[in-house]
Amino acid sequence: MVSSSNVSEIILRVTGALFYILPILVFIILTIYYMSKKGTTKEGILILIGNILILIVAILHQFLYMFIDSWGFDIYSIINTGVNTISFIGSILFLIGFYIMIQKIIKNKVSE
């Protein structure tokens, strides 16, 4: 039988994961919408790949802590650093794509 403390921990974990992952999913959906309207653009691809990497890392972080006892802290910290590096790369790709998009918008507004 599951104790009430385990149930509350599970509910808190799922709620926290949803609050963390939901905005990333919204960004992915908005990027796909943008690409469906504007076509496959360089900035759209960069933003989409960046957000997908960030989503993968967000999901991994929800489960990674469970392996600290079996792996030991040294291995866990190495793997966690690798996962965080992937998140950093995803964030950089997102920022580059977003910057390109802003530059296009500014260029279009100035030329009007």
C-alpha cells in the first residue's frame, strides 16, 4: 500500500514537472506554428532544435536524481554536467534563432 507521504511526494513531483515542462511544450508548439506560416526558416529550425534539447533535459532531470545512490555522486555529477551542457547548447540555439527572428522583424519594420 502506498503511504500518504509517498502520494503527496508524487503529486508534488508531477505538478513541479508540469509547471517546468509545460512552457517548453508551448514554445515548441508556437515554433511549429511559426514554421507552418513562414516555412522552414533558419531561425525556426534553431528555435525548435533548442527547445527540443531543453525539453529532453527537463524530462531527464525529473528522473536523474533517482540514480544518485546506484551510480555514486561522482558518476552522477559527471552525467549531470553532461545533461546541463546539452541544456546550455539548447539555450544557445534558441537564443541565436530568436535573435535572427528579431533582426528580421526590425529589418522589415524599418523598410516599411
